[in-house]
Amino acid sequence: MRFVVNDRLVETEKSPGLPALDYLRRDQRLTGVKYACREGDCGSCAVLVGQRAGGGIRYQTVTSCLLPLGALANRHLVTIEGLNRTRLTPIQQLFVDNGASQCGFCTPGFVVSLTGHLLEALNWNTREAVEAVAGNICRCTGYASIIRSIDQLFESLRRDVDPRKPRVRALVRQRILPDYFLRIDELLPVSTTPPVAEPSPSQIIVSGGTDLYVQRPLRLEDGPVYIVPDPGTPAIRQDGDFIYLAATATAEDMKRSEILATSVGGVDRAMELMGSLPIRNRASIAGNLVNASPIGDMTIMLLALDAEMGLAAGGNRRVVPLEEFFLGYKKLDLHPAELVEWVRFQPGESRRLFNFEKVSKRTHLDIATVNTAISLGLDGGRLANVRLSAGGVAPIPMKLARTMDVLEGCEPTIETARAAAETAREEVSPITDVRGSAEYKRLLLGQLVLAHFQELFQLEAVQFDGAPV
């Protein structure tokens, strides 16, 4: 593999499954990336990864502890050492001036994440910048001093930089980026070897890796790994009656997609609940589905959209409805040699109403206890083509068929919402586990069904078993 680390072209024969964090610290001696949670939760190992896209280089912030080395081929990897050359960058200086760094362990990750935001964000503002560092944890300062630093950063940039013009050149002028960024396109190697089309039976298939590297890090580090290649097509596209999502499309692709925003409202908000930006930049649709978690957020959303999957092995291809893909707990209708090529759904002629809800220990960036999604149309003021899914209430992610029947053809009233919530509670069979008792999960599902109606139809406060939504 050949790729650029900061301003140097490197070549390595290390295992493609080795986490980039370990390679950077052990082999490159770049210790500004910190070894901490190894679950992508703290952001102390954040790096920037750039790749050619649209005639330029597109950078994304990712956590290097969950990043397989094989995913870096022909890309630009940037650590804090690649930003701070001979003096503090303006972002670092603001952290010093505002007391936003004490022990300093987390500071490199914050600086990298903020720099990534300046390179990639559609809008430069404090609110979105704070969201960009939501995956970074600081245990010393609290966050007020960090937010002050962000405020002052944008106050300064607004005077001197037009974000509509080429970003890299403007950020080099501001000394936020070193000038070697202007030459990266010349340094980046061009692949001359086509990617391996299919994995061997012995290989572990890795798409985003955001869950696999938490579950099986040691096995991936030295084991035979197949990195799912970029298909070279748009991550999300509309073709005829279908919207297609490539297997490697990420949660952030879904959040930013104008196609999804036009055809299915509310997906961007749902993605913010799912994970921090560095996780959304890696978490792939195919990985979320094949992981087969009963509470996979993207799985629950796609079930409510009546999605189906394109599976391929060799020259053989088949289409499987997503609701038939899950055969039992962690059991899939997926042959050993098959890969997911795409996921697709039909948006219909008019924009569908869509909503996603979840309950977890933290509001954001956490695994769900119970999650649910609803998709529906309106026909003469009545609910039509209702699709309702739920996770955390059965061994598999599921559609709530009985509840969907109750809703079909009804007016969106409080009485309808209550009837649906009661039916949903009776339809599921959760188990008691570390995330809650079976009865608690039933109650949660009923409350979240009510929340769908409150969110979509702005109903007055709905009560259920004496508990307000």
C-alpha cells in the first residue's frame, strides 16, 4: 500500500486490517494521535483522511482506532503533527488563550476535528462546529472555554475568508493549514491495480469497520481482511423509480443527501442521533445491515422505507427484501460468498412523511435501547401506505404489521396514535437485558409511536399510561 502521511509518501506491507492508530504510533512515531477508548467514542485519536473527489481533495475526520490501514491506499492521512509544523496553528493558539487545554490529552483531537470542519462543512458557524467536535471528549476544562475558542475562530475567519472560495488555499493563507496542502494532489499516488473484486472465504469483510473494530480488534489486526472497495458510483443516486444507496454509502452521506432530503424528510436529524461525525463518516449502510443488530439505526430506517438489497457473488445476483434478510438473531439470508452491492427503495410520486425515534442512555451518539421509524403518505387526509419498524423489541429488527394495519386509512388523530401505540406494545416480544426490562421496552415503544405522531402532525401533548411523550 502507498499513501501520504502528512507531507510524506509512505509504502507499507503491514496487514490491511491493522488499525491506523497503531501504525501511526508504532511505525511512524506520530504520538499526537492518542491511544484511549479504542471504540471511536472519545475522539483523542482523530485524524483527517483525504481522497480525490470532484477534481480536488475531499477531507473527512475519522477516528484512527477504527480505521483499517487498508482503507488508506492512495489517500492522504493527516495527524496533528501534519498541522502544527513550527508554531501553533490559530486554532491551537485560541485553545491556549481561552484555557481550553489543561492536561492536553484531548486537545489534538479537537484541533484536528475543527480543522476538518473548516475543510468540509457546508456552512461555517459555531453551531455546526460544535456538532463537528461532538465526538471529542474533554474531562478537564468542561466545554465553555472550547466553545469560546470556536466563537472567536469564526469571528476572525468571517473578516478574512470567504468560505465559498477554494477552502484549502484560504486556510493556508490563514496558517490553519501548512502550505504543503497545496501540493498534495501531486504527492498522492494513483492506483494502477484494480481492487480485488471478491473476497476469499477465509477473509473478514470490512466496510466501515465502526462496529467490527470494537468487537474483534485483535482478529482484524493480524487476520486476513477484505476491505470493501469504493464502487466508483455516487453514494446515493436516483435511477428510474428507485433511490439507490451504495453498500459503502455512509451515515454522513445519508445526512447530507439532497436526494433523500427531497424524497424523505427527517433523515438528517435521525443521522445526528446515530453517532458523532467521525463515526458517521465511516459507518456504512452495508455494515449496519450485515451486522444484524436488532437495534441497528440505519436498518430500522430502511425497513420503514420498504428497502430491498442487491446481493452478488461471482456473476450471480439476486434481490432480497430487507424484511426477509433477517432470519433470526444474527442470522442472515446471505450466502458465504455474497456481498451487498446496494440498497434501494421507491420514494413514490410525492414526498413521504418520515420520522425516526430512539431512546438510549445518552440522547446522542449512543446505542439504542428501543428505536423505531415510520414512513407514510396521505390520501385525502388519511394515512396511506404506512410502514412502521421497531428495534430492540425482538430478536431481529422488524416491521410492526398489526400496527400498520391499525393505522392504514385512519385520520392522524390522538385516538389513532393511542390505538397504534397500544397495538405496538402487544405486538412485540422484548426480553429483559442490561438495557432494560421487557415491560420497560414495551412502554418505550408505545411512547415512541406516540412521538411519531406528535412530530409528524404536531398533535397536542399525548398521554399514554399517565406518561407524557
